[in-house]
Amino acid sequence: MSARALRNGLWLAVLALAVGFVLLGSAMDFAYVIPRRLIRLAAMVIAGVCIAYTSVIFQTIAGNRILTPAIMGYEAIYLLFQALLILCLGTQSLVLLGRGGNALLSIVLMLGYSWLIHHWLFRNGRNNVYLLLLLGLVLSMVMATFTQFIQLKISPGEFSILQGFNYASFNKARLDQVIYCAVLVAAACLVVHRTLPVLDVLALGRDQAVSLGVDYLPSVRLQLALIAVLVAVSTSLVGPTAFMGVIVANISYALARTARHRVTLPTACGVAIGVFIIAQYLVEHLFNYTTSVSILINLVCGVYFLALMIRTRGNP
């Protein structure tokens, strides 16, 4: 089967899953059930686009297909921020800020964090992508430790609220939040599409990109800033998704059968959206909310990651 036929089949499957998710078991209730499902579906689409774009672009910059933006500490700083809010304001933090205010502050915080580490590491100029990965990993561990320390200081009721931020959930998505997240994602994706030729060259490596006339450091800074925006939107909208990007990116490479980002990025979007819809459907209709989207996704991604590592190790 050709690569184009596989990609078309993927999108047909995603469309069928989306229609089934909205209509199945709804009793055609257009007053409440279907509108709520449409909001959740919109959140899945936005989060899927964010994860697909960030994973593929990040792996292009890093030159490694098993890394995701989670290693940079974006999700860790989001959880630390939520822990600090609950520690300082208690259970009233959600009431005082509201979900919209909380999401906006989270996005601003992660963008500021991204700007600081990029400005610090890329100030002098050479081979700093690997130092960036190392620093991101260390900062993630440090922030996770601080978050665990705060968890020991808060009450059980506050701890249960904090736990709600640790798992991806589409049930907390609100219409106004989905709308402004969609606007931010659309703007970031527009910038990405205008730099697709540059991304194709960056995939060749730093030396090759420089020899072909790409202004390497500004290009990498721009892509990392866009990654920060998309990760911030995704995390504030549905919560952390850990290493879902690994399975999304690698399946998209297999289906696309090309390294051109004009093909791999839309394919990755279809894979991510399909994974989210299947996971949410299983949570609602099979497990009856006794588990979460995060647990299912991490289970599948963990098994896939192990299979990927074993297969890679077996090839000389």
C-alpha cells in the first residue's frame, strides 16, 4: 500500500472515531451531551496538534527520535506552579484565578522559563542544543523534587486537587479556554508552516544546515520558542501527557515514509488525535472513569518505547 493511501486511511479512521465519539450513546441530546462532547473533541484536536508539532520539531532539532519536549521541564514547571499556588492560596486558588486565569498564568510562566534558558544557553553560540537537553533534564528533576516536597506540606484536600493536575483530562476543558487555545495554536502552526523548508534543512544536522545557508541559532531559537508555546497550551488545557510524543512521532515517520515536514507534521497530528479519542472513549465507556487518559497513554507508550528500544538494539 502506498504512503499516500496509508495517510488517507489514517484521516478517515480519525474522522470515523470523532463522529463515533460525539454521537455514540448520546441519544441525540443536542442540549447538553453533544455540545459537551464537541468541546472535549476540540480539546483533543488542539492537544493532538500541539503534541504532534512539538514532538516532531523537537526531534528534528535534537537529531534524536526518542526524545520529547517533556525532557525540557515544561510539564515539571507547570506542576510546580500549581503546587505553589495551592501552597500559598490553598483550595481558593482555583476560585480566585479561575481556570482561564490559571491557564494564562501557566502559559506566561512556561514562556518565561523557555526564554530564560534559551537566552542563557544560546548566548555564546555553538553546540548548545545538547547542553540545553542536559539542563532541561536536571531542571525537571529539581522541580519534580520541589513539587514532591510541597505535596508533603499541604492538607489531604489540597493534595487531591493537586493530583488532578497530574493527569491528562479532557473533562476540565471549557469553551472559552478552548477558543483562545485554538487561536494561539493556529498562530504558532502558521509560523511553523512558513519555516517548513528550514526545518527540512535542520533535520540534516547543524553543520549541513550552516553550509546550506541556514542561520542556525536564530532558527533553533524560533523553533524552541514555538515548542514552548505549544507545550504550554497543551499542558494548561489537558494536563501533562508525559512521553506520548515518542509513539506519535515514530508512527508518523513510519506512515509518512519521508523526512519532509510537510508530510510528517499532518500525519503526526492524525496519529495524536486518534490516540486521544481512543483513550478518552475507553475511559468513558469501557472503564467507566475508573482510570485516566494519562494512565492508558503511558501504558501504551511505555510498551511501544520498550519495543522500539529492543528493535533498535537488535539492529547492528
